[in-house]
Amino acid sequence: MQDYKRKFVDFLVECGAFRLGAFTLKSGRLSPTFVNTGLVRDGRGILRLGEAYAASILEAVGPDGFDSVFGPAYKGIPIAVASSMALAVKGVVKGYLFDRKERKDHGEEAAAKADAAAVLVGHRPEPGERIVLVDDVMTTGATKYDALRLLRSIVPDVRFPALVVSVDREEVGDDGTSAAERFTEESGVPVVATVRMTEALDHLHETGRLPAEDRARCLDYLERYGTAAAKVWAAAHR
């Protein structure tokens, strides 16, 4: 596992955005892990978050593989801004943008009657632009689908090299398919996780921060709800 992934896991644990215990998810499942990057609430934290996303973007598509970074309102907004700042520190200067929840109906943007200006904040994408999407986690993917529809409706020939999220929980839905797999299949956009759940658990185990009881619950959970790869990982770690 790359060093930036280890540092990202350490950061998530330190700020309480990654926890072990017993948590009821939106799906109703009782999970031994909980991930919420919304608990990153200060400048130092958002800087660390941006650094991790920037590293993931560069590893996935390279500095010349994209033109801008888009984060859907609301959680994706600080991630897009932080990612573009962290990229700039690395010498990769790219625009950032995010959507308005309501179309702007006043001021210069509205007067110009430009769709992009009325519904987007930040960088104005050009036809054929390659936009990397960033967001916190992948659950149903609803906000990501909305973002694709919006950008495709106002940016001619727009392309999406990747969707980058914080943690891939590596679990499937009731239909046996993960939200990330379904999203890629339906949209054609690859989903890139800054860190996978199995990578995070490996790192915590190697550094002595995964108690035996929590480890056993994580293995049980992934054997029951995990993707095919996660099930193999869990079986191998018995």
C-alpha cells in the first residue's frame, strides 16, 4: 500500500472520521466500521483530505489526464477546492468547480444567460473538457448521477476520467453488486477509492490498532456483505 494511503488512514482515525465499533448504516446493516469525512472540520483536516485526493487523482489519471475537478454540493465542494489546492502545491494547476443547488437568477451570470455560469461556481468548463469528479463516499451514487446529467447538459462532449471517493467499503447491495461497480457499468466512469476498506484494516492491524474482537467482526461482515475480492481477503485473513 502506498505511503499516502497509510497517512490517509492514520488521519481518518485521528480525526474520528474512521471508527471501529457497532454502527447501523442507512442500509440497516450493523457494521463494525463507520466512515464519515464530514467530520473533517478544520483547516488542517481539509488540507490533509485534499492531499490524499490529489495523490489519488494523479495516480489514477496523471497530471495530463484531466482539466478540472468538480465536487457536487454540498460535501463535494470542500473536497474539490482542497484537491485543487493540493494539486497546485505539486505544480499541477487545475480549475475547480461545483454546482449551485438553485440556478442563479441575478447578477452578471444570469444576465448573460449562460447555462454554465448560472448553475456552476468556479472554473468554466470548455467543450470536450475532462473533468474528474470528487465526493466523500459512494452509497447509492445519486448525487454523482445528478452531477453527470448536469455537466453533460451544459458542457458539449464533456468527459469524465474518474470519480474519486474517500473510502471504498467494498460491500455489495442486496442485488450482489457494489454501488461503485454499478456506477461504472451505468455511467462508464471509473470509480477510484483513495483507500479500500481492506487496505485500511490491513494497516490498522499492522500498526496494532485493530483489536482482535473488532478484527473478527470486520472479517465476519466482509464475508457476509463484501465484494468478491473482499470475501477472498477476509477468508485469507482467518
